[in-house]
Amino acid sequence: ATMLDSNELAGTLNTYAGLIEALVVDEVQFFSDSLALCIKPLIDANVKVVCGGLDLDCFGDWFPTSRLLSQMAQDHIPLYSECECGNEASRTQRFAPDGIPITSGSVVAVGGGDLYRPVCLQCWVGPSE
């Protein structure tokens, strides 16, 4: 796989626009909003575009690019993991090394898989007000 920034992606898509039958983009929450500008011409040309990624950050707010792409989409099909309690996990919780939920601070923390876990709405600990 090749990692491209939005400008490189737009150039590549324009170069090969007539040859593209489908485009799959994963982890869209990490892209800027300009991703939508890159793929809009493909959608208009009836190219099948499939995007995957998280809708909500660990504080329960939409990732901007995820929201924008969801609004552009013909279909929005949420997929869920399973919470430790057995319920459908519709949220992501970030945890401190001691296992305490983090409810404020930076939205993205880079680290191991132990930082984030899928949780259901009942187990999710949202931001303190």
C-alpha cells in the first residue's frame, strides 16, 4: 500500500480517473476534509467509493472528515465491534496505562492497541462537564 497526502491523492485520481472502477479508503478519520474534494469527482462519475473509519472520537464527537463523507454518501452502514460486557460497541474509549478512562485532552494518541477499546454506550465514560 502507498500512503499519499490529499494533494498527491487528488493528482493520482485525476491522472487515472477514466481507469478507476472503485476506490477504497480506510481510516478516513485521519484524513483532512480535502479527502472529500478528492473523491467527489469520482462519485459524480459513478465510481464505486467505499470509505471506512471511525465515526466518533473517544469523546463522542464526530471526526470532521467522517461526518463530511457520511453526509456525501448514498449509504452509511455502521459496523460495530463488541464491548467487554457483550453489548454492541458503538463508541471508542481511550484508557490511561492504569486502566482509567481518559475523558479530556488530545483526541488522538498514538500508541499500542491497549490505549483504545470498543465500548457500548452504557460502558462509555464521556467527557466531564
